[in-house]
Amino acid sequence: MSVDFNDANIAWAEKLGLTYPLLSDMRRQASKAYEVIFDDPALASDPKTIPRYLRSKRSWFVIDKAGVVQFAHVATTRDLVPNDDILQVLKTLP
């Protein structure tokens, strides 16, 4: 899920060869609910940080069938979560 336009998500999915749809959070409702949005107004007043304003932080969530978040990682940098960490959590789910 991203705050990008749906067409941008479609293009990104095609580039990556994904066979499932990517979700668009244009209204930023999910990003706000999961508290992963850069919404500090000070970001909008600085030319160096304005590109981040109202963008989502790089975040990963594993949510089980009951809707419980089993894994969450939120980064303010472009760091990646090792796939092994996410796969380990997925293995523990029923």
C-alpha cells in the first residue's frame, strides 16, 4: 500500500512482475490509522523536507486473519527489513 496514485502502483507492480494488486491510500486514512505518515507541518516549510510531507514512512506489517498486528516495523529512513524477519513471523501464524 502506498499514498501514490493507483496508476503509479500498477506501473510499479508491472515493473516488479507482481501478480497481485497494490493498494492506494490516496486519502492517507490507513497511513494515519497506523501512525506512519509524515504529517509534521514543519516538513512543508523546509524545501529539503517538503517531499516527505504527507508521505508514508517505509513500514511493514504482518496482520493475522483476526486482524491482529503480529509484526510491525516502521523506518524513517530507506532501510529495509530483512525478509528473514518477516518470514519468521509468517511461519508462526496458524
